[in-house]
Amino acid sequence: MSEISFEDFQKIDLRVGTVIEVKAFPAAHKPAYQLTIDFGPLGTKKSSAQITSHYTKADLVGKQIIANVNFKDKQIANFKSQCLVLGAEDKAGVVLLNPSKKVPNGSSVQ
């Protein structure tokens, strides 16, 4: 594991958003969904997420998540991912990180 400085960490912009749309992503190399996420005053952003082992599309709509919103866009197959949804990996796949209580979309993670 590499160490980073506190100044490096401060460059990361983690925000809370609500998933408002989920689509299948058959063109992805690994099973994934295309998510549209509402970040309140930051607007909506799209993300590709390899979370199909733990979540159905219905599970995700309305769910608050945490994402890094200041990465450069990443082209994944025919889709442009605009943020990185955060999760923890277990044996079956990725479990999303989310606030334990509902907070306004766009809230900064401290």
C-alpha cells in the first residue's frame, strides 16, 4: 500500500448521490450496470458499476451511494463513465458504500 499526503487526499471529491436510473450494460467486459446518479447541485452523472452480483436494477433505483465525482471521464466500451461509485469487495462482488441516514444529494463526504 502506498502512502499519500493529506494534500493528495483533499483533492478527492467524494459526494453522496441518489441512483435515478439503471440500465443493463451488455457491452461491458465484466457484468455491470450503467447508473445515472443525481448529485443535487452538481447535476447528474453517469457511472459504470460492476455490482450485478449483489444488486438488481430495482434494488438500486432510489438508493443513495458515495462516489468520487472529480475523476476524468473514462470510456468503457460505448459508455462514458463520469464518476466512480465506491464499494467494498467481498467474495461475491462489490457492496456499495452509502450513508447510514439520508442526506441531501451532493453532500460532501468528510
